[in-house]
Amino acid sequence: MIKWEWCHYEKLSLDQLYEILEVRQSVFVVEQNCAYQDADGLDKVSYHLMGWFFDDEGRKTLAAYARVIPPEVVKPEPAIGRVITAEAFRGQGLGRLLLAEAVRLSEEIFPDNDIYLSAQAHLQSYYGSCGFMASGEPYDEDGIPHIAMFRRK
């Protein structure tokens, strides 16, 4: 069972922050073999969406995560970023649930705004199936092709 939890940076516990950073590094740095500066200063202004998996003994594990950056920080629109499903939880449709929850959160906090995300280019059709449309040409971000995508109001 997944329980969704979100909060602004200043409300994160140290344990939550540690698990977020651990999962992001595991996937974005180690698994994708991409050395980049994960601590980019944007976490402090962002809302953090956490999908917690609870096992039969009640222990929780961070299964999915995304952050929502307010408008006018990166783009005029709110931005969804660091979208991730931990390796052990892939293939179960959790990514779609995570993205739907991130969109819902963005629309709740920042109503009447389009939503931006910088998608890895090979995931363009995936994000497209979730209502995002590509804009412009692919570009390099940390050695990985990306494309700007928007979910329009």
C-alpha cells in the first residue's frame, strides 16, 4: 500500500530528507551513471511529494518521489522535477500515480497555471500520455538528452 505525503522543505524531517536524497542518488547518480550536483538549491523552496510503501510489519520505505518548484523560480510555471520510482517498486504503475499526484498537488497549490517539466527525452511519450506536450527541441542536461514539456490549462 502506498501512502502519499507532501510538505514544503521546512516541514521535512531529517529522516524524510535522508531517504529522499538516498533514493535520488541511487537512481539519478548511480543507476544512470550521471555525476551531477543534486543539491541544486531548489529543494529549499520546493514542495516534496513522497510515496511511502508500508510492509506487513508497518515499516515504511520511500517508493516514489517528486518535487514541485513554485512558479517564477525556474520557469513562469510551477515545475515538477526529480520524478522517481525506486527500483524495487517499478513496473507496478506507481510512476503514473506519482505523476497524477504531483499534477494534483501543483494544481491545488498553484491553480490556473500551466505545469512545466524537463523530461528525459526517451520518456517524452510517457509524459505525453499523462497530458504533457513537448515544446522546442531536445537539449543536453548533465549529459542526458531532455525536452521541455508542458501541461496546459
